[in-house]
Amino acid sequence: MAQGDPLSFLHVSRPEIDLPPSTDIHSDIVYRKAVENFEKLIAECPMETESEPSLYLYRLVMGEHTQIGIVACCSIDEYDNSTIRKHERTRRDKEDDRTRHMLMLKAQTGPVFLTYRRRAEIDEQVTAAVSATPLYDITAPDGVRHTIWRLSDSESLVKSFESVPLLYIADAHHRGASASRARAELRDQSFAHTGKEDYNYFLTVIFPDSQVQILAYNRTVQDLNGLTQEQFLDTVKEQFTISENARPEPPERGNWSMYLDGKWYGLQLSPATTLPSGTVSTLDVSILQDRLLDPILGIKDVRTDKRVDFIGGLRGTKELERLVDEGKAAVAFSMFPTTVSELLMVSDANEIMPPKSTWFEPKLRDGLLVHTI
């Protein structure tokens, strides 16, 4: 993607692309290369350092979908005390990499995607502000349009957010966790920590929940765990009602579509099935895991089992059909997308979503706005 484009921000986000293919991506030379490339972009690009703190608006348009978020630096204290809620576990190795990247660059180059329960007064202010001339208005090669505005007056918007009790991480949990770890290290190095330093805040884009788009995160499994197709279907029928000639996309929550041997089957839980109590256990991804992937196909941990793969977002059900038809998977499962209300419900319960539950589109771009720490 960055080939032939020396000003691509991927040279900062993924500096290993400028090193030999055999390079360990966590070696010292990779992070030094990120610093070198970042300094080069600052010197050679029309990158502007703001003279005063500002808020921004960031609009993404993908097809018929539009969402407008507020770009702001949020408090790491509020991240640490769960005023900013999480719903996902993070991996230590990914945290290590992102934390070191931040500390070496002294910058957060990619935002954390936050959401909140919408407020009409905030919507009205955002709508009024996008009538101004934007800083950037670009359409990326994938067809997604990205537009950024700097707000001339942030005071009223900041005031409106005082009545918003909670923010929620939708995507980029590792960036939030890494910002917290980077702050802890920089605070320990400080001789006169005040709590107001730039490292006490992390770069975010905050969208109202009414605009957040979550697409399906589908699954494929390489084999049937030693079962024939007939045995597999018979075993699935013990937990689910199966219908033939089903739609590739489930029509609603509580339904799954399964692709096997060139056919789509519809799955619903048998009426006599009793679900355990709890927020997470009632999610479609949890039910599929607990009632089918684990007991029938032997997928105990989707984080580590190499037999299961995840097909997200825009790749859709045609990709599931291709993988099964070409023999790269034995069976595929098409999911009804997790809803934003389910995400908020799990976060409010201080529970953790199952892995690969949410696929957000469109994706935020690194490098349009950077927060130096």
C-alpha cells in the first residue's frame, strides 16, 4: 500500500516495511525507523503543529453510511477509573508494541474509537459546525471519504459533554491500554508531575451510538472434528432447529446461517433450550461458541485454536462460500451483527465481549491528526 509513496503514514505506523523482510518487527531498529520516518514527514510534509488546543470533527462516508465524531484528547485517569468503559481484553504483546511506539515517537499517531449515548444538543452543535470549510476532504482508494474540521469554538461542546456520564471504547482497546502504560512510565520519569501534561491524555474520536456501524464477524472452521457431514448435522439438531435453503445473512438476532457442502442452512435454538443467566452468555457469538463450536467442533478457545478463522465486515458471505467451496474450510457460520446496544450493555456490566464479536466500518485513519506527548 505504501510502495512508491514516501509520504504514506504507513512508514510511521508500520516502519518494518522499510527494513529487510527478515527483520524482527519488535527489534530496536524498527522503532528507531519509526522515529526517523516520523521526523522526515514532519520536515517534508505540510504537517502543521497547532498553536493552541482545539477540538475537531471527523466525518467518514462509506456508501450510504455517514458518521461524524468529535476528535478530542480524553483523560487517562477516566480510562483508568472506568469512566471510559471497556469491553475487550488486550494482549500484552500488542500493548508492549504500541506502548514502545508511543514512547519512542513521543506521540499518539492513531486514535481510539469511542462512543456515547447520543444527546440531541451535541448533535445540533455538530450539524451546525460541518457547514464550515474543512481542513481536509479526501477520498481514500477504498472509496471512503474522510473530512476533518477544526472547531473555532469548543467551549459549548465541552460544556455539553459534562452531562455525558460515560464514554465507551468501541474499537482500538490496545491503544487505550498502551496510552495508560506510556503515561505511567512518563509520570515516573517526571520531576514535577502536575496531571496536566500532554501524556495524561489520549487521542480519541467520539461518535454518538446512533451513528456507529457494526458489521458481522463471521466464522469458518477447517474440519468437522472427525464427524461426517451427516453426523455433524444430526449432532447440531440436538441443540438447534435447522432449516434448509436459508438466507446467507441471518434475518435477526437469535439466528445463524451455516454453509456446508454448497448449501445454506438456517439455525435457531430449540424452543426447549434454556440459556444461562448473564449479559455475555446471551449474545449470538456466545451461544454459537457454547452450543456448537466448543461441544461439537471442539473449538475450546477461539483465540488460540488454529482451526477456526474469522471473516469480518465487508468480505461478506461470498467469501464464506468461496472458502468452503475451495476446501479451505469445512463449514462456515454467518452471524447477525452484534448491536451497539449490546456492546454498551456488556460494558455497563463490566463484562468482556467474546473475541471477534464486533467489526467496525468504516475504519479511522492514522496520521490525519496526531497528539504529541
